[in-house]
Amino acid sequence: MVAGNDKRGPLLLCTRMKETGLCENRRSVSRLAIESLVLKGIEENLASPALIAEYVREYHRASRELHGSTAHRRRDLEKRLGNINCSISKAVDALLGDNPSRALRERLAALEAERDQIEATIADIVPRQSSSTRMRRMPTGKRSAI
């Protein structure tokens, strides 16, 4: 919990001590000191080329997996949309005939509602260019610098 400021900047205190008094820890710590320790730890422990390479491999794998499942879902939705449009056309043809039934009109309304829902879902799925795609297009010298 932020407890105030001094020459060190924002100070953090134990929330339990401040709000309930049940904690004995009455020390305040500079937020800047904590941030610098965290950044130093990241630099020392996670900035090795081997770890960065492993991260990039895993990122690309996850990106490919996500793109594959999204494309598969989109294909299934587009196939279903085609079937619905075909059913709607048949229902409209039947409605234009002599004396359409109430069940036919209700089925047509349900199909049109499902079509609208699927079209909206497909619009949300539109594949976007991922950062992994941008990285693959990046010149090799810049890629190795990352």
C-alpha cells in the first residue's frame, strides 16, 4: 500500500499493518528501490541469450497454435453460415408458395437470427497480423538484436 512520499519517492507499507494493525512490520520501503531490485533481477537472471531464444520459440509456437485454432473455427462457422443461407433460401421459396405454415415462418426467423449471430462472430475472428509475423518479416540483423 502506498503510504506517502519522502525524498526517496513513494513509500510502500504493509497493508495488513496499516489497515488492521495485526502485522508487526512497520517498515516503509521506497517503491523506486523495489522497482530497481526487480529490474536488476530480471537483467541478471532472465536476459541470457538462451532464455530469450527459448521465449521467442515458445511465443512462436503459441502464436501458430492460436492462429490454427482460430482459422479452423472460422472455417466451421463459414460452413455453418452457408448451410443456414441455403435453408433460408428454401424457406423463403416455401413462404412465397401457397399458404406457408406458422412453423415455417418461425423456423425462418430462427435461422435468420442464427445467421446474424454467426456473421458477428466471424467478424470478431478476423485474423490480425501478430507480432510474430512482423518479427518473421524483420531483417535478420534486427531479429538477432531482439
